Amino acid sequence: MSKNITLPGLIDPHVHLRDPGQTTKEDFLSGTSAALAGGYTTVMDMPNNVEPITTLERLEAKLAGARTQVVCDIGFHFGTLGDNFEEFPKVINKVMGLKVYLNVTTGNYIIDKPRLLDIYKAWPGQKPILLHAEDDVSDLVLSTLQAVPKATHICHVSSQAELEFVIKAKEAGLPITCGVTPHHLFLTDKDAERLGTFGHMKPFLKPQADQDFLWQHLGYIDVIESDHAPHTKAEKEGDTPPFGVPGLETTLPLMLTAEAEGRLTRAQLVEKLHTNPARIFGVTPDDATRIEVSMDEHEITNDALQTKAGWSPFAGRKLVGKVTRVVLRSQTVFENGQVLASPGSGRIL
Ligand code: DOR
Ligand code: ZN
């Protein structure tokens, strides 16, 4: 029997929409269309574009492109390689946070590790610093946070050791939050063997024991973030496959299916996909924004996706939780697989 539920518009603080620079992978229109199809009404875009968003000028160019294209609300994180501190005060009121890469990933924007402390000192105000910080750099993160206790969000925590670090830091009273991706909650290194390069992302998929630890300590995980990282099939099948998997259209069905299986409660789901990201990144929730979701089972298929990438590591899975309608500020912007909003009607945060 068909059953529908209503949820608040979801908020994803971690997506890579590739615009400008790599719009064959994704662009602002296709990426925000994928967001609506997945039940997101707000996304926050990462700065690792081909030309990284490390100056006001590049940020303004990106904003100008987004302004005419987006169909949901969007905010932007600023980037740094540790050499653009004079730009920080110029952009602070135009961004949601500062992203810092401490490990290798797409774009290769890893910083010189001794620069981290100076970055923390230079970042003005209260907006979060988001870290790509895998297990090997946890000592550096801890000492930096102890010296300069600024709000820090650890992205895509994927292992027992990484989550144990976050738990310890939280218990020590440090201003730290963390996100976990759906691929780390629903895929393991065993799936990586089957998926080949389509299962390559950073951080890598981990053994079952790590995944079990994440599920057992869900209370410490503030945010489920998709880390939507679209790359074309051809690139993934090529000689130098880039890291990353698309995730905007599969995260909610995966989480609602987990809820149906008793792995988390509805309250936890809403907290991690809406309430906590809103609080951490300062998004004001809107009462007239909601999504309607069918709890009938459906199969994830590549050809039904809005993302230009056109593939998902979860294709073939039968899940509940298909978004049937998205209402943004009282307007129906998505219904039965169709984006109804006109490009540019989303807001820039
Ligand atoms: O797998 C990933 N892909 N991890 C990241 O940290 C970056 C992302 C991308 O930009 O493709
Ligand atoms: Zn990412």
C-alpha cells in the first residue's frame, strides 16, 4: 500500500557541482536539479574547482554563474592553500565556511601542514572551518584546535579511528562536529572490489568493522553529507580515474530504508539531514519549505538520475523513499520526476 511522508527540505553542506570549469561532469542547473530530486532544498558547494575558489574574484565569478542557474538554494565554501589570508575578510560575509584539504583528493589542493595553525589564526569570525582530515592527521588537528578553538567540521568521517578522534575531541569540549557520507554507511571495501573505479573515492571505502562502528556511534555523527562528487563514466573508466561518487539522489532513500529496517529513528534522520546542518552552517529553516516522499519500494536506476554523471554506485538497489514533490517557499519546484522551478529561482545564501 502506498504511503507518503512529509519532511523538511534537506540541507547538504558538502557537494561538488563542478561549475565553473568542469561542466561536462555537472553544472549549477543539473547539480541543483539532482538536489531537488533527492529532497534537498539547500546545498553547499565545495571550492575545489579547476581554478580553486581562493580569491574574491573567483568567488564572485562563481556566484554570478550560480545566480542565473540554480533551482534550489545554495551556499559556497571558500578555499585556501594557506597563501590567501588577505582574501578572508573580503569573502567572509559571502561564504558558509572555509574548506581545508589535509589529504590528497580531486584537484590536489592539499596544504603544507605547518600552515594549518596560521589558517586557523587568520580565518575571521565564527563560520566553520571544514577539514578533509583523515586518520593520519588527527594529531595535527587536535593540537591546532587546542591552540585556536574555532568551530571545525570534520568532513566524511569514514573509520573507527577517525570517529574515535571526533568523540574524544567532543568529550574534551572542543568545538568540533562531523559528517559521514552515505557511501561509507552503506558500502564497504568488499563493494569496492565489485565496483572497481566506480567505488573509488576519498576517503576510501573501509572494512565492515569500521562501518559497524559508525552505525554503533550514530549519536556522535552530526550530519549525513552526500559528498556528491560527479565524474563522467568515461573518466571513471579511463587511465586516471578521479575520486568520487554522485550522492544527492540516493542519500535520502538509503537513510529512509535504514529507518524502515530499524537502524535509526525518524528523529535522527531529520536531525542529520536538516536540523544539524542548518544549525552548524547558520541556515534559517523555512516553514513553507518541505518535501513529500513516497514510501513505496523503487529501484535506483542510472537513467532516472538528474545528475549529468548519469551513474550511481547504488544502481540496482531496491529502496523506499522516493521524492515525489518539493515545495520551496510555498512553490512546487519538483514533482513526479520533473523540475518545475526556473533556472535562477533558487537563492544564494
Ligand atoms: O572522493 C572524493 N571526491 N573525495 C573528495 O574529497 C573530493 C571529491 C571530488 O571533488 O571529486
Ligand atoms: Zn568532498
